[in-house]
Amino acid sequence: MDSLEKMRQRSERMKELFPPGTRIVLEHMDDPYHPVSPGTRGTVESIDANGTVFPKWDNGSSLGLIYGEDSFRRLTPEELEEERLAAEQEARNDMGMQM
């Protein structure tokens, strides 16, 4: 199997595992110039032909993740529920401040 075919297969696999809208959390990034801090959460926006995952990080960054170099994972159902509850609470707080 040639390298282009391996790259294509990796890209397709990453698209299956992390479709757009998937919430992820960074575990480790090895970028000395513009690292994203471990624990930062984000939402997958796209995956390119090389399999690089491009999230919109909650901190505003859009730095991509390289499979095999950076470590990240999907949020668990429990973590997603925590986020949902926190967003609801924030919305209630915002509504209370507007009244």
C-alpha cells in the first residue's frame, strides 16, 4: 500500500471517529510555538486529506491536531452532560440579569 493510500485511509478513519460537531478534549500537544493547553475543549470543524483534525477550541484557537503526534479524545457522555447543564445554568443566570 502506498503512502497516499495510507493517508487517505487515515483521513477517512478520522472522519468516522470525529465527525464535525464532535466535542473533544486535548490531552497533549507537542507544538513549541503555539501550544494549546492540556484539558482545553473544542468542537471538531473539519478533517483534511492528511487526517489532521481542525477543531474550534473553546479558548478561540483553531490549531489543528496531528494524528499520532497530538493526544486527544472525545468527551464522555458524562462530560457532555456536565457541559449541557453548565450551559443551561449560564443561560438562566443571563436571563436573571436581563430582568
